[in-house]
Amino acid sequence: MSPPRGQPHQVCWRVGLLAIHQITTITMTTRDFMTRMSANSFAMCEVPGCQKHRYHFNPWCQAHSQQKYRLGHPQATALRPTAWASRKKEVKELLSTQPGHPGLVAALQYLEKLLRDAEASDGAFKGAIELGRLARSGVTPLEVFIELASCFCYIKDHPACLPADDGTAPRYAMARAVIGLAPRPRKTSSGSLSRTTSTTYSAKPMGPDIRAVGEMLTRTLNPVLIQVYLAIEAREANKAAVVADMRMPFAPPTAALVEELAHSCSLK
């Protein structure tokens, strides 16, 4: 390749040496990246009792890394809606008796705006793709709040159901509860494109979207969620007190008993 007209040959040599240096730097960086990842893969997973090797740069194996990505903690387990079904009935009863509660009205207004913005654009904010799917499926703000409050109450009742951490696992659990209100989109398997019958599977939500939804909902609605939980707990305490009163035995009247004993003694 001839040098540009009017410039010395040294310019081309310098440009060529600079390109070679950049390629070498990139190659060495990639090599260092692969070396560190390979060294990490020889270490054991940090989860107690796990005998598997680490995955890529994660301090956990592949299975526990997936749990961290999907559930917010490597030792978390997925909670099912059936777990808080009984609490959901109580939440519905409570909200039906106080539909004009200021906290509930403000929460529903916030959720309505959130769903409307997400429905307008999947890129409106992080996690909008999931909330927009709910809005397009006809999920209402009240349904979102009831599901969120029910899962919140269940986690408060059973703190051992999730690992004790900085609160990430509960936020993931509540976000997954809300996201699960509408059916998941179906995708076609890449291996079935050449077949006559296609194979589809349910697309899983992305970890960053789950985290974003959980943080948005809990950060804004946590005060009213606490009030819902306290109201349900107070209601349960009142029921228990009423039942305890009903089970209290009747004591015989003391004056009448003394008079009866005196009468029986005089007859003798």
C-alpha cells in the first residue's frame, strides 16, 4: 500500500505499528480474561454444601448463579401463589371495606400511571416490558396491589421462607408474584425451525427486569403495604380475643351456692 501523496513513508509505518499494538493489547486482554475465568472455574461454589465448581466469574456454580439471577439470592426458592392464597382473601376483604382509604387511592393512582406508561412503550423504564404485558393482558391496578400485598403479608408471616439478606430476595419474590398475573409469552425453539411441527416454550422474565419492578413497587408502596399487614394482624387478634372470650367457662354464682349449702345443712 503506497503512502498518501505529500506524506513521508514514516507515517504509514507509525499507523501500522499503532494498529498492531492495539490488536496485541486486545488479544492480551482477552487472554487475561479467559485465564481468570478458567482459574475461577477450578474453585468451589460458595454455597455451603455445594460440591460443584464455579460458573464463569461468579462465586457460585451454574445452578446457584441462575437462582441469583432469577430469584435474587443463590439459596432462594421460588414462591408459588398458592402459598399466599389465604392471605389474598383477607386482603380482598380488607380493601373492600375501605375502598376510599387515602393510602389505597394513592397506591392505585401510582400503579395506574406505571401500567399506562409501560403499555405505551416497553422502553419507558427498566422493567416496563413486564408491566406493559400486564396492562395489555387486562390486569388492573387493584389486582396488582392485591397480589403484591398478599405476597408481602405471606413473607412477613414466614420470614424463614427466604434467605436473610439485604431484602433483595423478598423484592424479587413480590415482583415475580406481580409479573405472574398474566400468561408468559411463548417462543419457538431454534431447533424446531426446520421441523414440520414447531416446539414452543414459555419465555422467562429477565433478572434485571425482575429487580427493577421489585425495587419500584416496594420503594414506593412499602408504607401502605405495612399498614395493610398491620390491619390484617389486628383483625386476626380481635378474632382470637372473641374466640377466647367464648371459650371462657361460666362460674357458678357464689351467693346462691352459699345459701344452698346453708339450707341443706339446716335440713340435716
